Amino acid sequence: MNGPEIQISFAPALRLFVAADRRAGRTAVATDGSSSLGHVVESLGVPLTEAGRLLVDGRAVEPSHVPAAGETVEVEGVARPQSVPGAPLRFLLDVHLGTLARRLRLLGVDAAYESQDIGDPALAARSAEERRVMLSRDRGLLRRRELWAGAYVYSDQPDDQLRDVLGRFAPRLAPWTRCTACNGPLTEADKDTVRERLEQGTENTYDVFAQCTECERVYWRGAHHARLETIVSDALREFGGTAARETVL
Ligand SMILES: [Zn+2]
């Protein structure tokens, strides 16, 4: 591109996306005179899902703004917590984020997950159809126009991923209300109803049961919960401002 030259800088949180020589501060970019600022930002490596306000000479503009020569552009990171208007907050996770999906479900957050790689077009279509925020570490997927909304997951460690998503979107937490296996809602179940699904030791030892309304998996409060209890209590302590106490377990 050898059209109008602008100066551009990125918020610290976005610098991992851009080339090393653009991380220190403001640098020059030659645009083509017709592409939008959103396109320019993406072409420099930053998914638009991660860009907050775009400031041109200190004034916020839309991504459709076409840069003119001499403009100074600042690209901010997304505001946290980030609101996603237009639908109840729910997520769709790609094939690499299975642990994160199960942890979100454990906290009662609606987290659909594709355990098979169905491909970017199908994921993006499902995000649009079900109005789910696409969570991924794949920048190419996050650039797809069909997405309802999307967010880059910054860490490859499940503990950090969970804190990232909870801090960014502040979903309402309702631990132990959702099936970690399939994302279906849990409902209370009495022992007689689920008896045939229990092993003898379980039947004798435990008596608080819940069952998934979709896959019929049975849950009970037991010793195996210790590790999961820690995940829940840590999340509630840090992000549980609006946690609902409607647990069925
Ligand atoms: Zn289920």
C-alpha cells in the first residue's frame, strides 16, 4: 500500500498481535486510501474482537472510517467487563478449549463446545445462529465476518483462561446447575428415580443427586468434588459478585 500515511499505536494488551517493530509505540502505516480503519487494524494482526475504541486524533470513530493522510490512530483494548448486547450471554468454544468449557459449565455458564473439529465456517455459522460469543485462540476464526461476537483466549493454561473469560465478560455464576459433560441444565433428582444409574457404593454413600435434563447423566455430592469445589470457590471469591445461590447439588 502506498496511499495516505497514518500514525498508529496499540494498547499494551494488543501488542502481542502486531509485529515486533510496532510494539513500542506509534509507527507509520501507508494505507490504500479506500480500506476501512477496521481492515487496516486487522491487516496489522489485531482481531477486531480484541480492539476497543478506535481513536483518530483523539476522537472515537467506527471501524468503517477510512483513514486520511496525517491522521493519528490509537487502538484501545476491549473494555472489561465487556457487554455483548442483543442476546443472553452464552459461549461457543472451539475444539482446543474443552477444559475451559467444562469449567465454565461447572460455574453454570452456558458454554457450548465442539469436541470435533467441524471447521471454521461451521463454527462461525453456529455462533451466528445461536448468538454465542465464539471463544478461540485462532485469530483466523475470530476474523470471520459471520461471528455473532468473539473473543481471543489469551492463555493456553485453563486456570488463566477461566480468569480471563470471567474477568472479561462477568457472566452470572450459578455453580452446580449445568452438566459439565453436555452443557444441559441440571435438575434435582431423588434417589429412587436415578437408582438404576448408580453403582452400589454410590447408592449407599450419597444422597444428594441431580440429573442432566438433556443427557440424563447423574451427579451427586461426593468426595470427588474436592478439586471442583476449589475451582468453584476460587471463582466465586474473585468473580462471584452476582452469583446466584440456586445450586441443585
Ligand atoms: Zn448432560
